[in-house]
Amino acid sequence: MKRAITTFLKAAVGISLLVFLLSKTDLSEIWALVKASRFEFLLLAVLAYIASIVVISFRWRLLLYAHHMKVSVHSLVIYYFIGFFVNNFLPTSIGGDIVRTLDLARKSGRRAESAASVLMERVIGLTAIVFLALIGLLLVGRIDYKPRLFLVVFVFLGFLLILFVSIFYDLPLGGLKRWIQEIQFLEFGRRIKKLHGCLKLYRDSKNALGGVFFVSIVYQLMNAVFVYCVSLTLGLGVKFYYFLLFVPLIGLVGFIPISINAVGLREGGYVFLLARIERSSAEALSLALLVYAITLAVSLIGGFFFVVRKESKTLKEAEPVVEMVEESPG
């Protein structure tokens, strides 16, 4: 019952934000931008997005190699597509992660390592987002709210630094860890404790994680290229280096757990950030909605794999893996 109420509230928040943004926007301007879209850049955007899925599949494979789990990139790409597909129908942003974990656990027979690989992906992916956002802030010139954006990035950076230090080094952080684990808001403390336990499986894999971080940076750069191609489709005339900042920052917004799959938050992020470079809310929403439409359309490939695969899931089999992944923050 509690989970159903939480889901309803998140849906209400997301829909309310989206309706509010649309009410403040000239919808005819959005339609005019969409009608004038350039197909060649739209095709490039789709290809860039598909290529990014292949890249993160290589990232996942590197994490699995650290535990001597040999799974083909082909299989991991399929698991990713299926995860993106089911994410469209589940009331949680990690629904796709849970499905990916279940698929991998079934194939490998190693539940703990499967869940840990997905969780470490999320953590290193977040680290890459923060790193690229910092680079973006250094590259862009004068922009409104820049000091505050720096503050947000450094808060995330500090959290990640504490997390990695506590995982990989025996430093005297006991008091700080206990304080964090006692945080009751959104069950943050309990989630961090569970996440910390899972990620310790990678304590002896520091070299492998360096390669994973590099691939994560490549993936985030490809995300920036993808959104840039969408902006070219709409003829917005925004320089590429702005997306090196905007795309990671919007990625960070997606970690705020107050709406389903960041609906409303993501669009609001685009409106806020593009307003900093004097772009209208119609331009920002056109970009956000077309980005979402492309990701939704590509995810339908996962629907095909979901239907044709032979494996079946049972709730009893899923519960231990689901619990591990659901405890992660973000």
C-alpha cells in the first residue's frame, strides 16, 4: 500500500510539472519547430543513441570480466534493450536495471555478482556524469547560476568520494558511515548500507574500474552528441559545448526521486538550462520531448527481444535480486 501511494504521488508530481511547463509555453511554436525538423540529423540522432547502448554494453562487460564472468556483448546489448523497454511501463527508474540483473543472474547463475555489476555501473556512471558536468562548467563562458551549478556538482563529487574511499580503503570513517546509515529520509541510510555491501565485491578490481570509468566518459560524450543531433534536427543553433554541461546536469536531475522516470523534472531541466543561453521554453520543450520520443522509439527494439526470448521469470526467483538492486539510491 505504501509503495502504491508513493508511486501515485510521484506520477502526480511528474504530470503536474509537465502540465505546468506546457501551460507556460507557446504550443504552436513547438509544432512549428517539429514540422521544420531535418530528417538527416534525426537519423544521426537515432544512430548515436543506438551506438551509445552498444558502448555501455562494453562497459558492463568490463565489470563482469573483473569477476571472470564471460558474457557476450551481443547478449548484454539485448539485456539493455529489454531493460529500456520495460522501463517504459514500470513505476521506478531502476525497473530496467532489475530486469537486466535478473537476465544476467539467470544466465550466469551468480546473483550477487550480477546485482553488484549493475549497481557499480550506476555508481561509476554517476561519477562520469559529475566529471563531465565539471568539465562542461569549465568550458562554458559566463552563464547565469554558474556558481550554484558548481556547488551542486561538488556536492555530488563529495558524496562519491566518500563512497569510493569507504569501499576501497580502510580509513577511519566509522563515525561518518554510521551517521550516513542513520539518515531516515527516503530510507537513504539503509539504501547506502546495502549498496556499500554490494560494491565491496569490486574492492580488488581497481584497475578494471579505471577502464569502466573511461568507457563511461565516452558514453556520456555520446549522450551529448545524441542531444546535440536532436538540437540540429530542430534547428536550435546551440553550440555543442553547452551540451557537455547541460546533458550531465539533466542526468543528475534524474536522480531526484520525486517523479516517475524523471518525467517533468527532465523537461524542467531543459527549460531552466536553455533559458540560461536565451532559448525559449518552446525550444527547450521541443528538444526534451523529441529526445524522449527517440529513446522511447528505440526502446521498442527491446520489446521484440522481450517477446521472443525463451526464458521465463518467477517471482520467487526474482525476489533476492530485486531486493539488492532496489536498495540502491537514485
